[in-house]
Amino acid sequence: MAAFLTTHALSKTFGETRALSEVSIELETGYVYTILGENGSGKSTLVKSLSGIIPADKGEIRIEGSPVRPSGPKDMIERGISVVLQEVLIAPNRSGLENVLIGCDTLLSYGYTGAERREKVSSLIDRLSTRKIDLDCPAGELPLNEQQVLVIARGFLARPRLLILDEITAALDLSDRNKVFAEIRSFCAKGGSVVFVSHRMPEIMELSDVVYVMHNGSQTARLAGDDINPKTLLAHLTQDSQNV
């Protein structure tokens, strides 16, 4: 199967800091790809480059074989790439419903009534959370875990082909995390693909089809199948080659 997105020798520096060094990855449809690395390994810079937030200095991103030079996040959303960042980004004075629709309004503007848009968002929230979130309440007044669900819903509502989820489980309880994971699997089964950033080994073991390991800005390993186990992941993570 041809890859939906590939990078070749993607590089980025900030002053004297080399955040990415010739990173080459390949993302096919239907799979969950985990990006694993210690703090400062380049994980966040990589996902922000893929989503158009930070332009790479060198290298290439290709979508379905065609090179792209992202002009910003909106450009990549239009190309089918949506991102949910580690920070819970909400408009605190706007309702929960409005927060989910931020950036997605045009997708639901034509052919949908206000009631139908609300029902679509409510149905998605029900698939992502065990709790009944008040969509009329200002988002800033909701608990942090409910704010996180709204932001995750926004990512899915953008109808991406590739959804990037950067450390999204920190604010979730176990029941909501399990529902989000179920939605991720359903999304991939329907032909989507996910980039998942996490440092939590049980989550990585449960969800990952492929793991890319980052170290000092470089992609140092690609693991799949039986190689996705705690011993091997930890050995690559710490660069302890004797234990790999």
C-alpha cells in the first residue's frame, strides 16, 4: 500500500539547537504510528512540522507522493492533516459546542441545520467520553478532562485522513481514555491513520502498530510487531544497544 505521508531528511534548527536531523518516516493509511522519545528528542518539533505549525529548514514532506511546502496549519488541514497538541487549547468564554466547531465550521456549514450540527458534535462526544458534557457551558468553566475531550473531538470533526495526537491522555481518566482509543481504532479501520505521541508504556503497547523512536532530533528506530515490547522500547529509548 502506498504511503499517505512521507518525510525525507526533515531537519530543523533553533539557533544552535538541532531539533530535527534528517528525519525520514513513512505513514500508511490504517495504522497507528507512535512517536517515542525523551524530552528534547524532537517529537514535538516533528509533529508541528507535519501539521504546518513549524516550517522545516531542510528536507521534504510528501502527501500521496507529491511534495508539499506547508504555509501553515490551515493549509495542512485542507490537505487532510489535523493535530491535537499537548496544550489544551480552548476559547474559555465560548461554549463547548463552539469550541468543537472552531476551525471546522465550513465543513458543516452547507447542508446542515444548527440542530444537525449540534447532533453531530453530541454524537461524537458520546463516542469519546463516558460523561455527559454540557455543550452550552462556557468551556473555561468545564473540568480539564472535559476540555480535553472537546479538543480531541475538534480534531476528529475536521475529517482528517491523518490525525496527530500529541500527549492527549494526560488529562483523561481511564474510562475516557479507553473510549478515545476505541474511536482511534475505528478511525483507522475506516482508512485513517494516526500519529500518537506518548511516553506511557502501557498506552504504547496497547495502541501502536508502528513505533518510531526519536533521540537527539534523529529518528533512530522503527519498530513493529513483536518488537513493540517494553524491553526493546526501553533499550532503544535509552540508546542501550547491548539490550536491543
